[in-house]
Amino acid sequence: MANKIKMYTDGGARNNPGPAGIGVWISSQGGFTGNLDRKYSKYIGEKTNNDAEYEALIFGLKQLKKDLGKKKSKKSKVHCFLDSELVVKQMNHEYKLKKRKIQRYFIEIWNLMLEFKLVEFEHILREKNKVADGLVNEAIDAELKQGKLL
């Protein structure tokens, strides 16, 4: 029996491109992993919004594999929720991948998907992604507050 895990990711850049951050919220209830409720935020430097969205998804899948371990990852179904319609449609093969950088992100995610039983992507409205969005802003604000970007 597979364990079902929900992963909400978001990425954002101020002034696009500009100071960027990622946010990931991983949640599951029961199953062989027990109850998960993990939140991650990270500043990722000067990026575009699209780069940040993809990097959030990559970070989330890598972190989830690390948290679960290889054996549990292989038995897990991961449902990824993103407010980036572009990334979701690209990952679901509805939009073409024209830019090289996006193709590299896609390949990295595709390879990470092989570490899980199933990975699905679903677009959600920004209002339903408030936790991950808040984590993005937290990461960027913390970096700005340290004065590194002033």
C-alpha cells in the first residue's frame, strides 16, 4: 500500500528577476510514514519567478526523499500542489518546454520522480497555497533583514 503525501510548493522573486525564495510544506496523515507536517523556506539568490517555482519543486522532492529514505520514498505517492499554472502544465506535458533552462529543470524533476511510486502535479489558486507562499516571503525577508541585499 502506498503512502499519500501532499506537497505544496511556491517560489517567488521580488522585482522579477530579483531576490528570490522558495517555500515547501509537506503533509501526510497516517500510512507508514506517520503524520508529516514539515515546512521549509530558503533564500535562493537573484532569480526569476519561474526559476524559483521550479527550484521549490526540486527542493521539495529532494527533501522529501531525504526525510523518508529511499525505501519509503519508493512506496510513496506525492501529490504536488503549485500555484504556477505554467509549471504544472509543463510537468503534465500540456505545454512545450522551449527554453533550455526549463528543459534542465524538467529533466531534474523527472529523474527525482523516479524515486517515488507516483508524483502528480495539480494547479491550485494562490489563496490555497498561503503556507508555501508565506514561507517564500519569510526567506526573502530574512535575507533582506540581514542587510545582505541592501
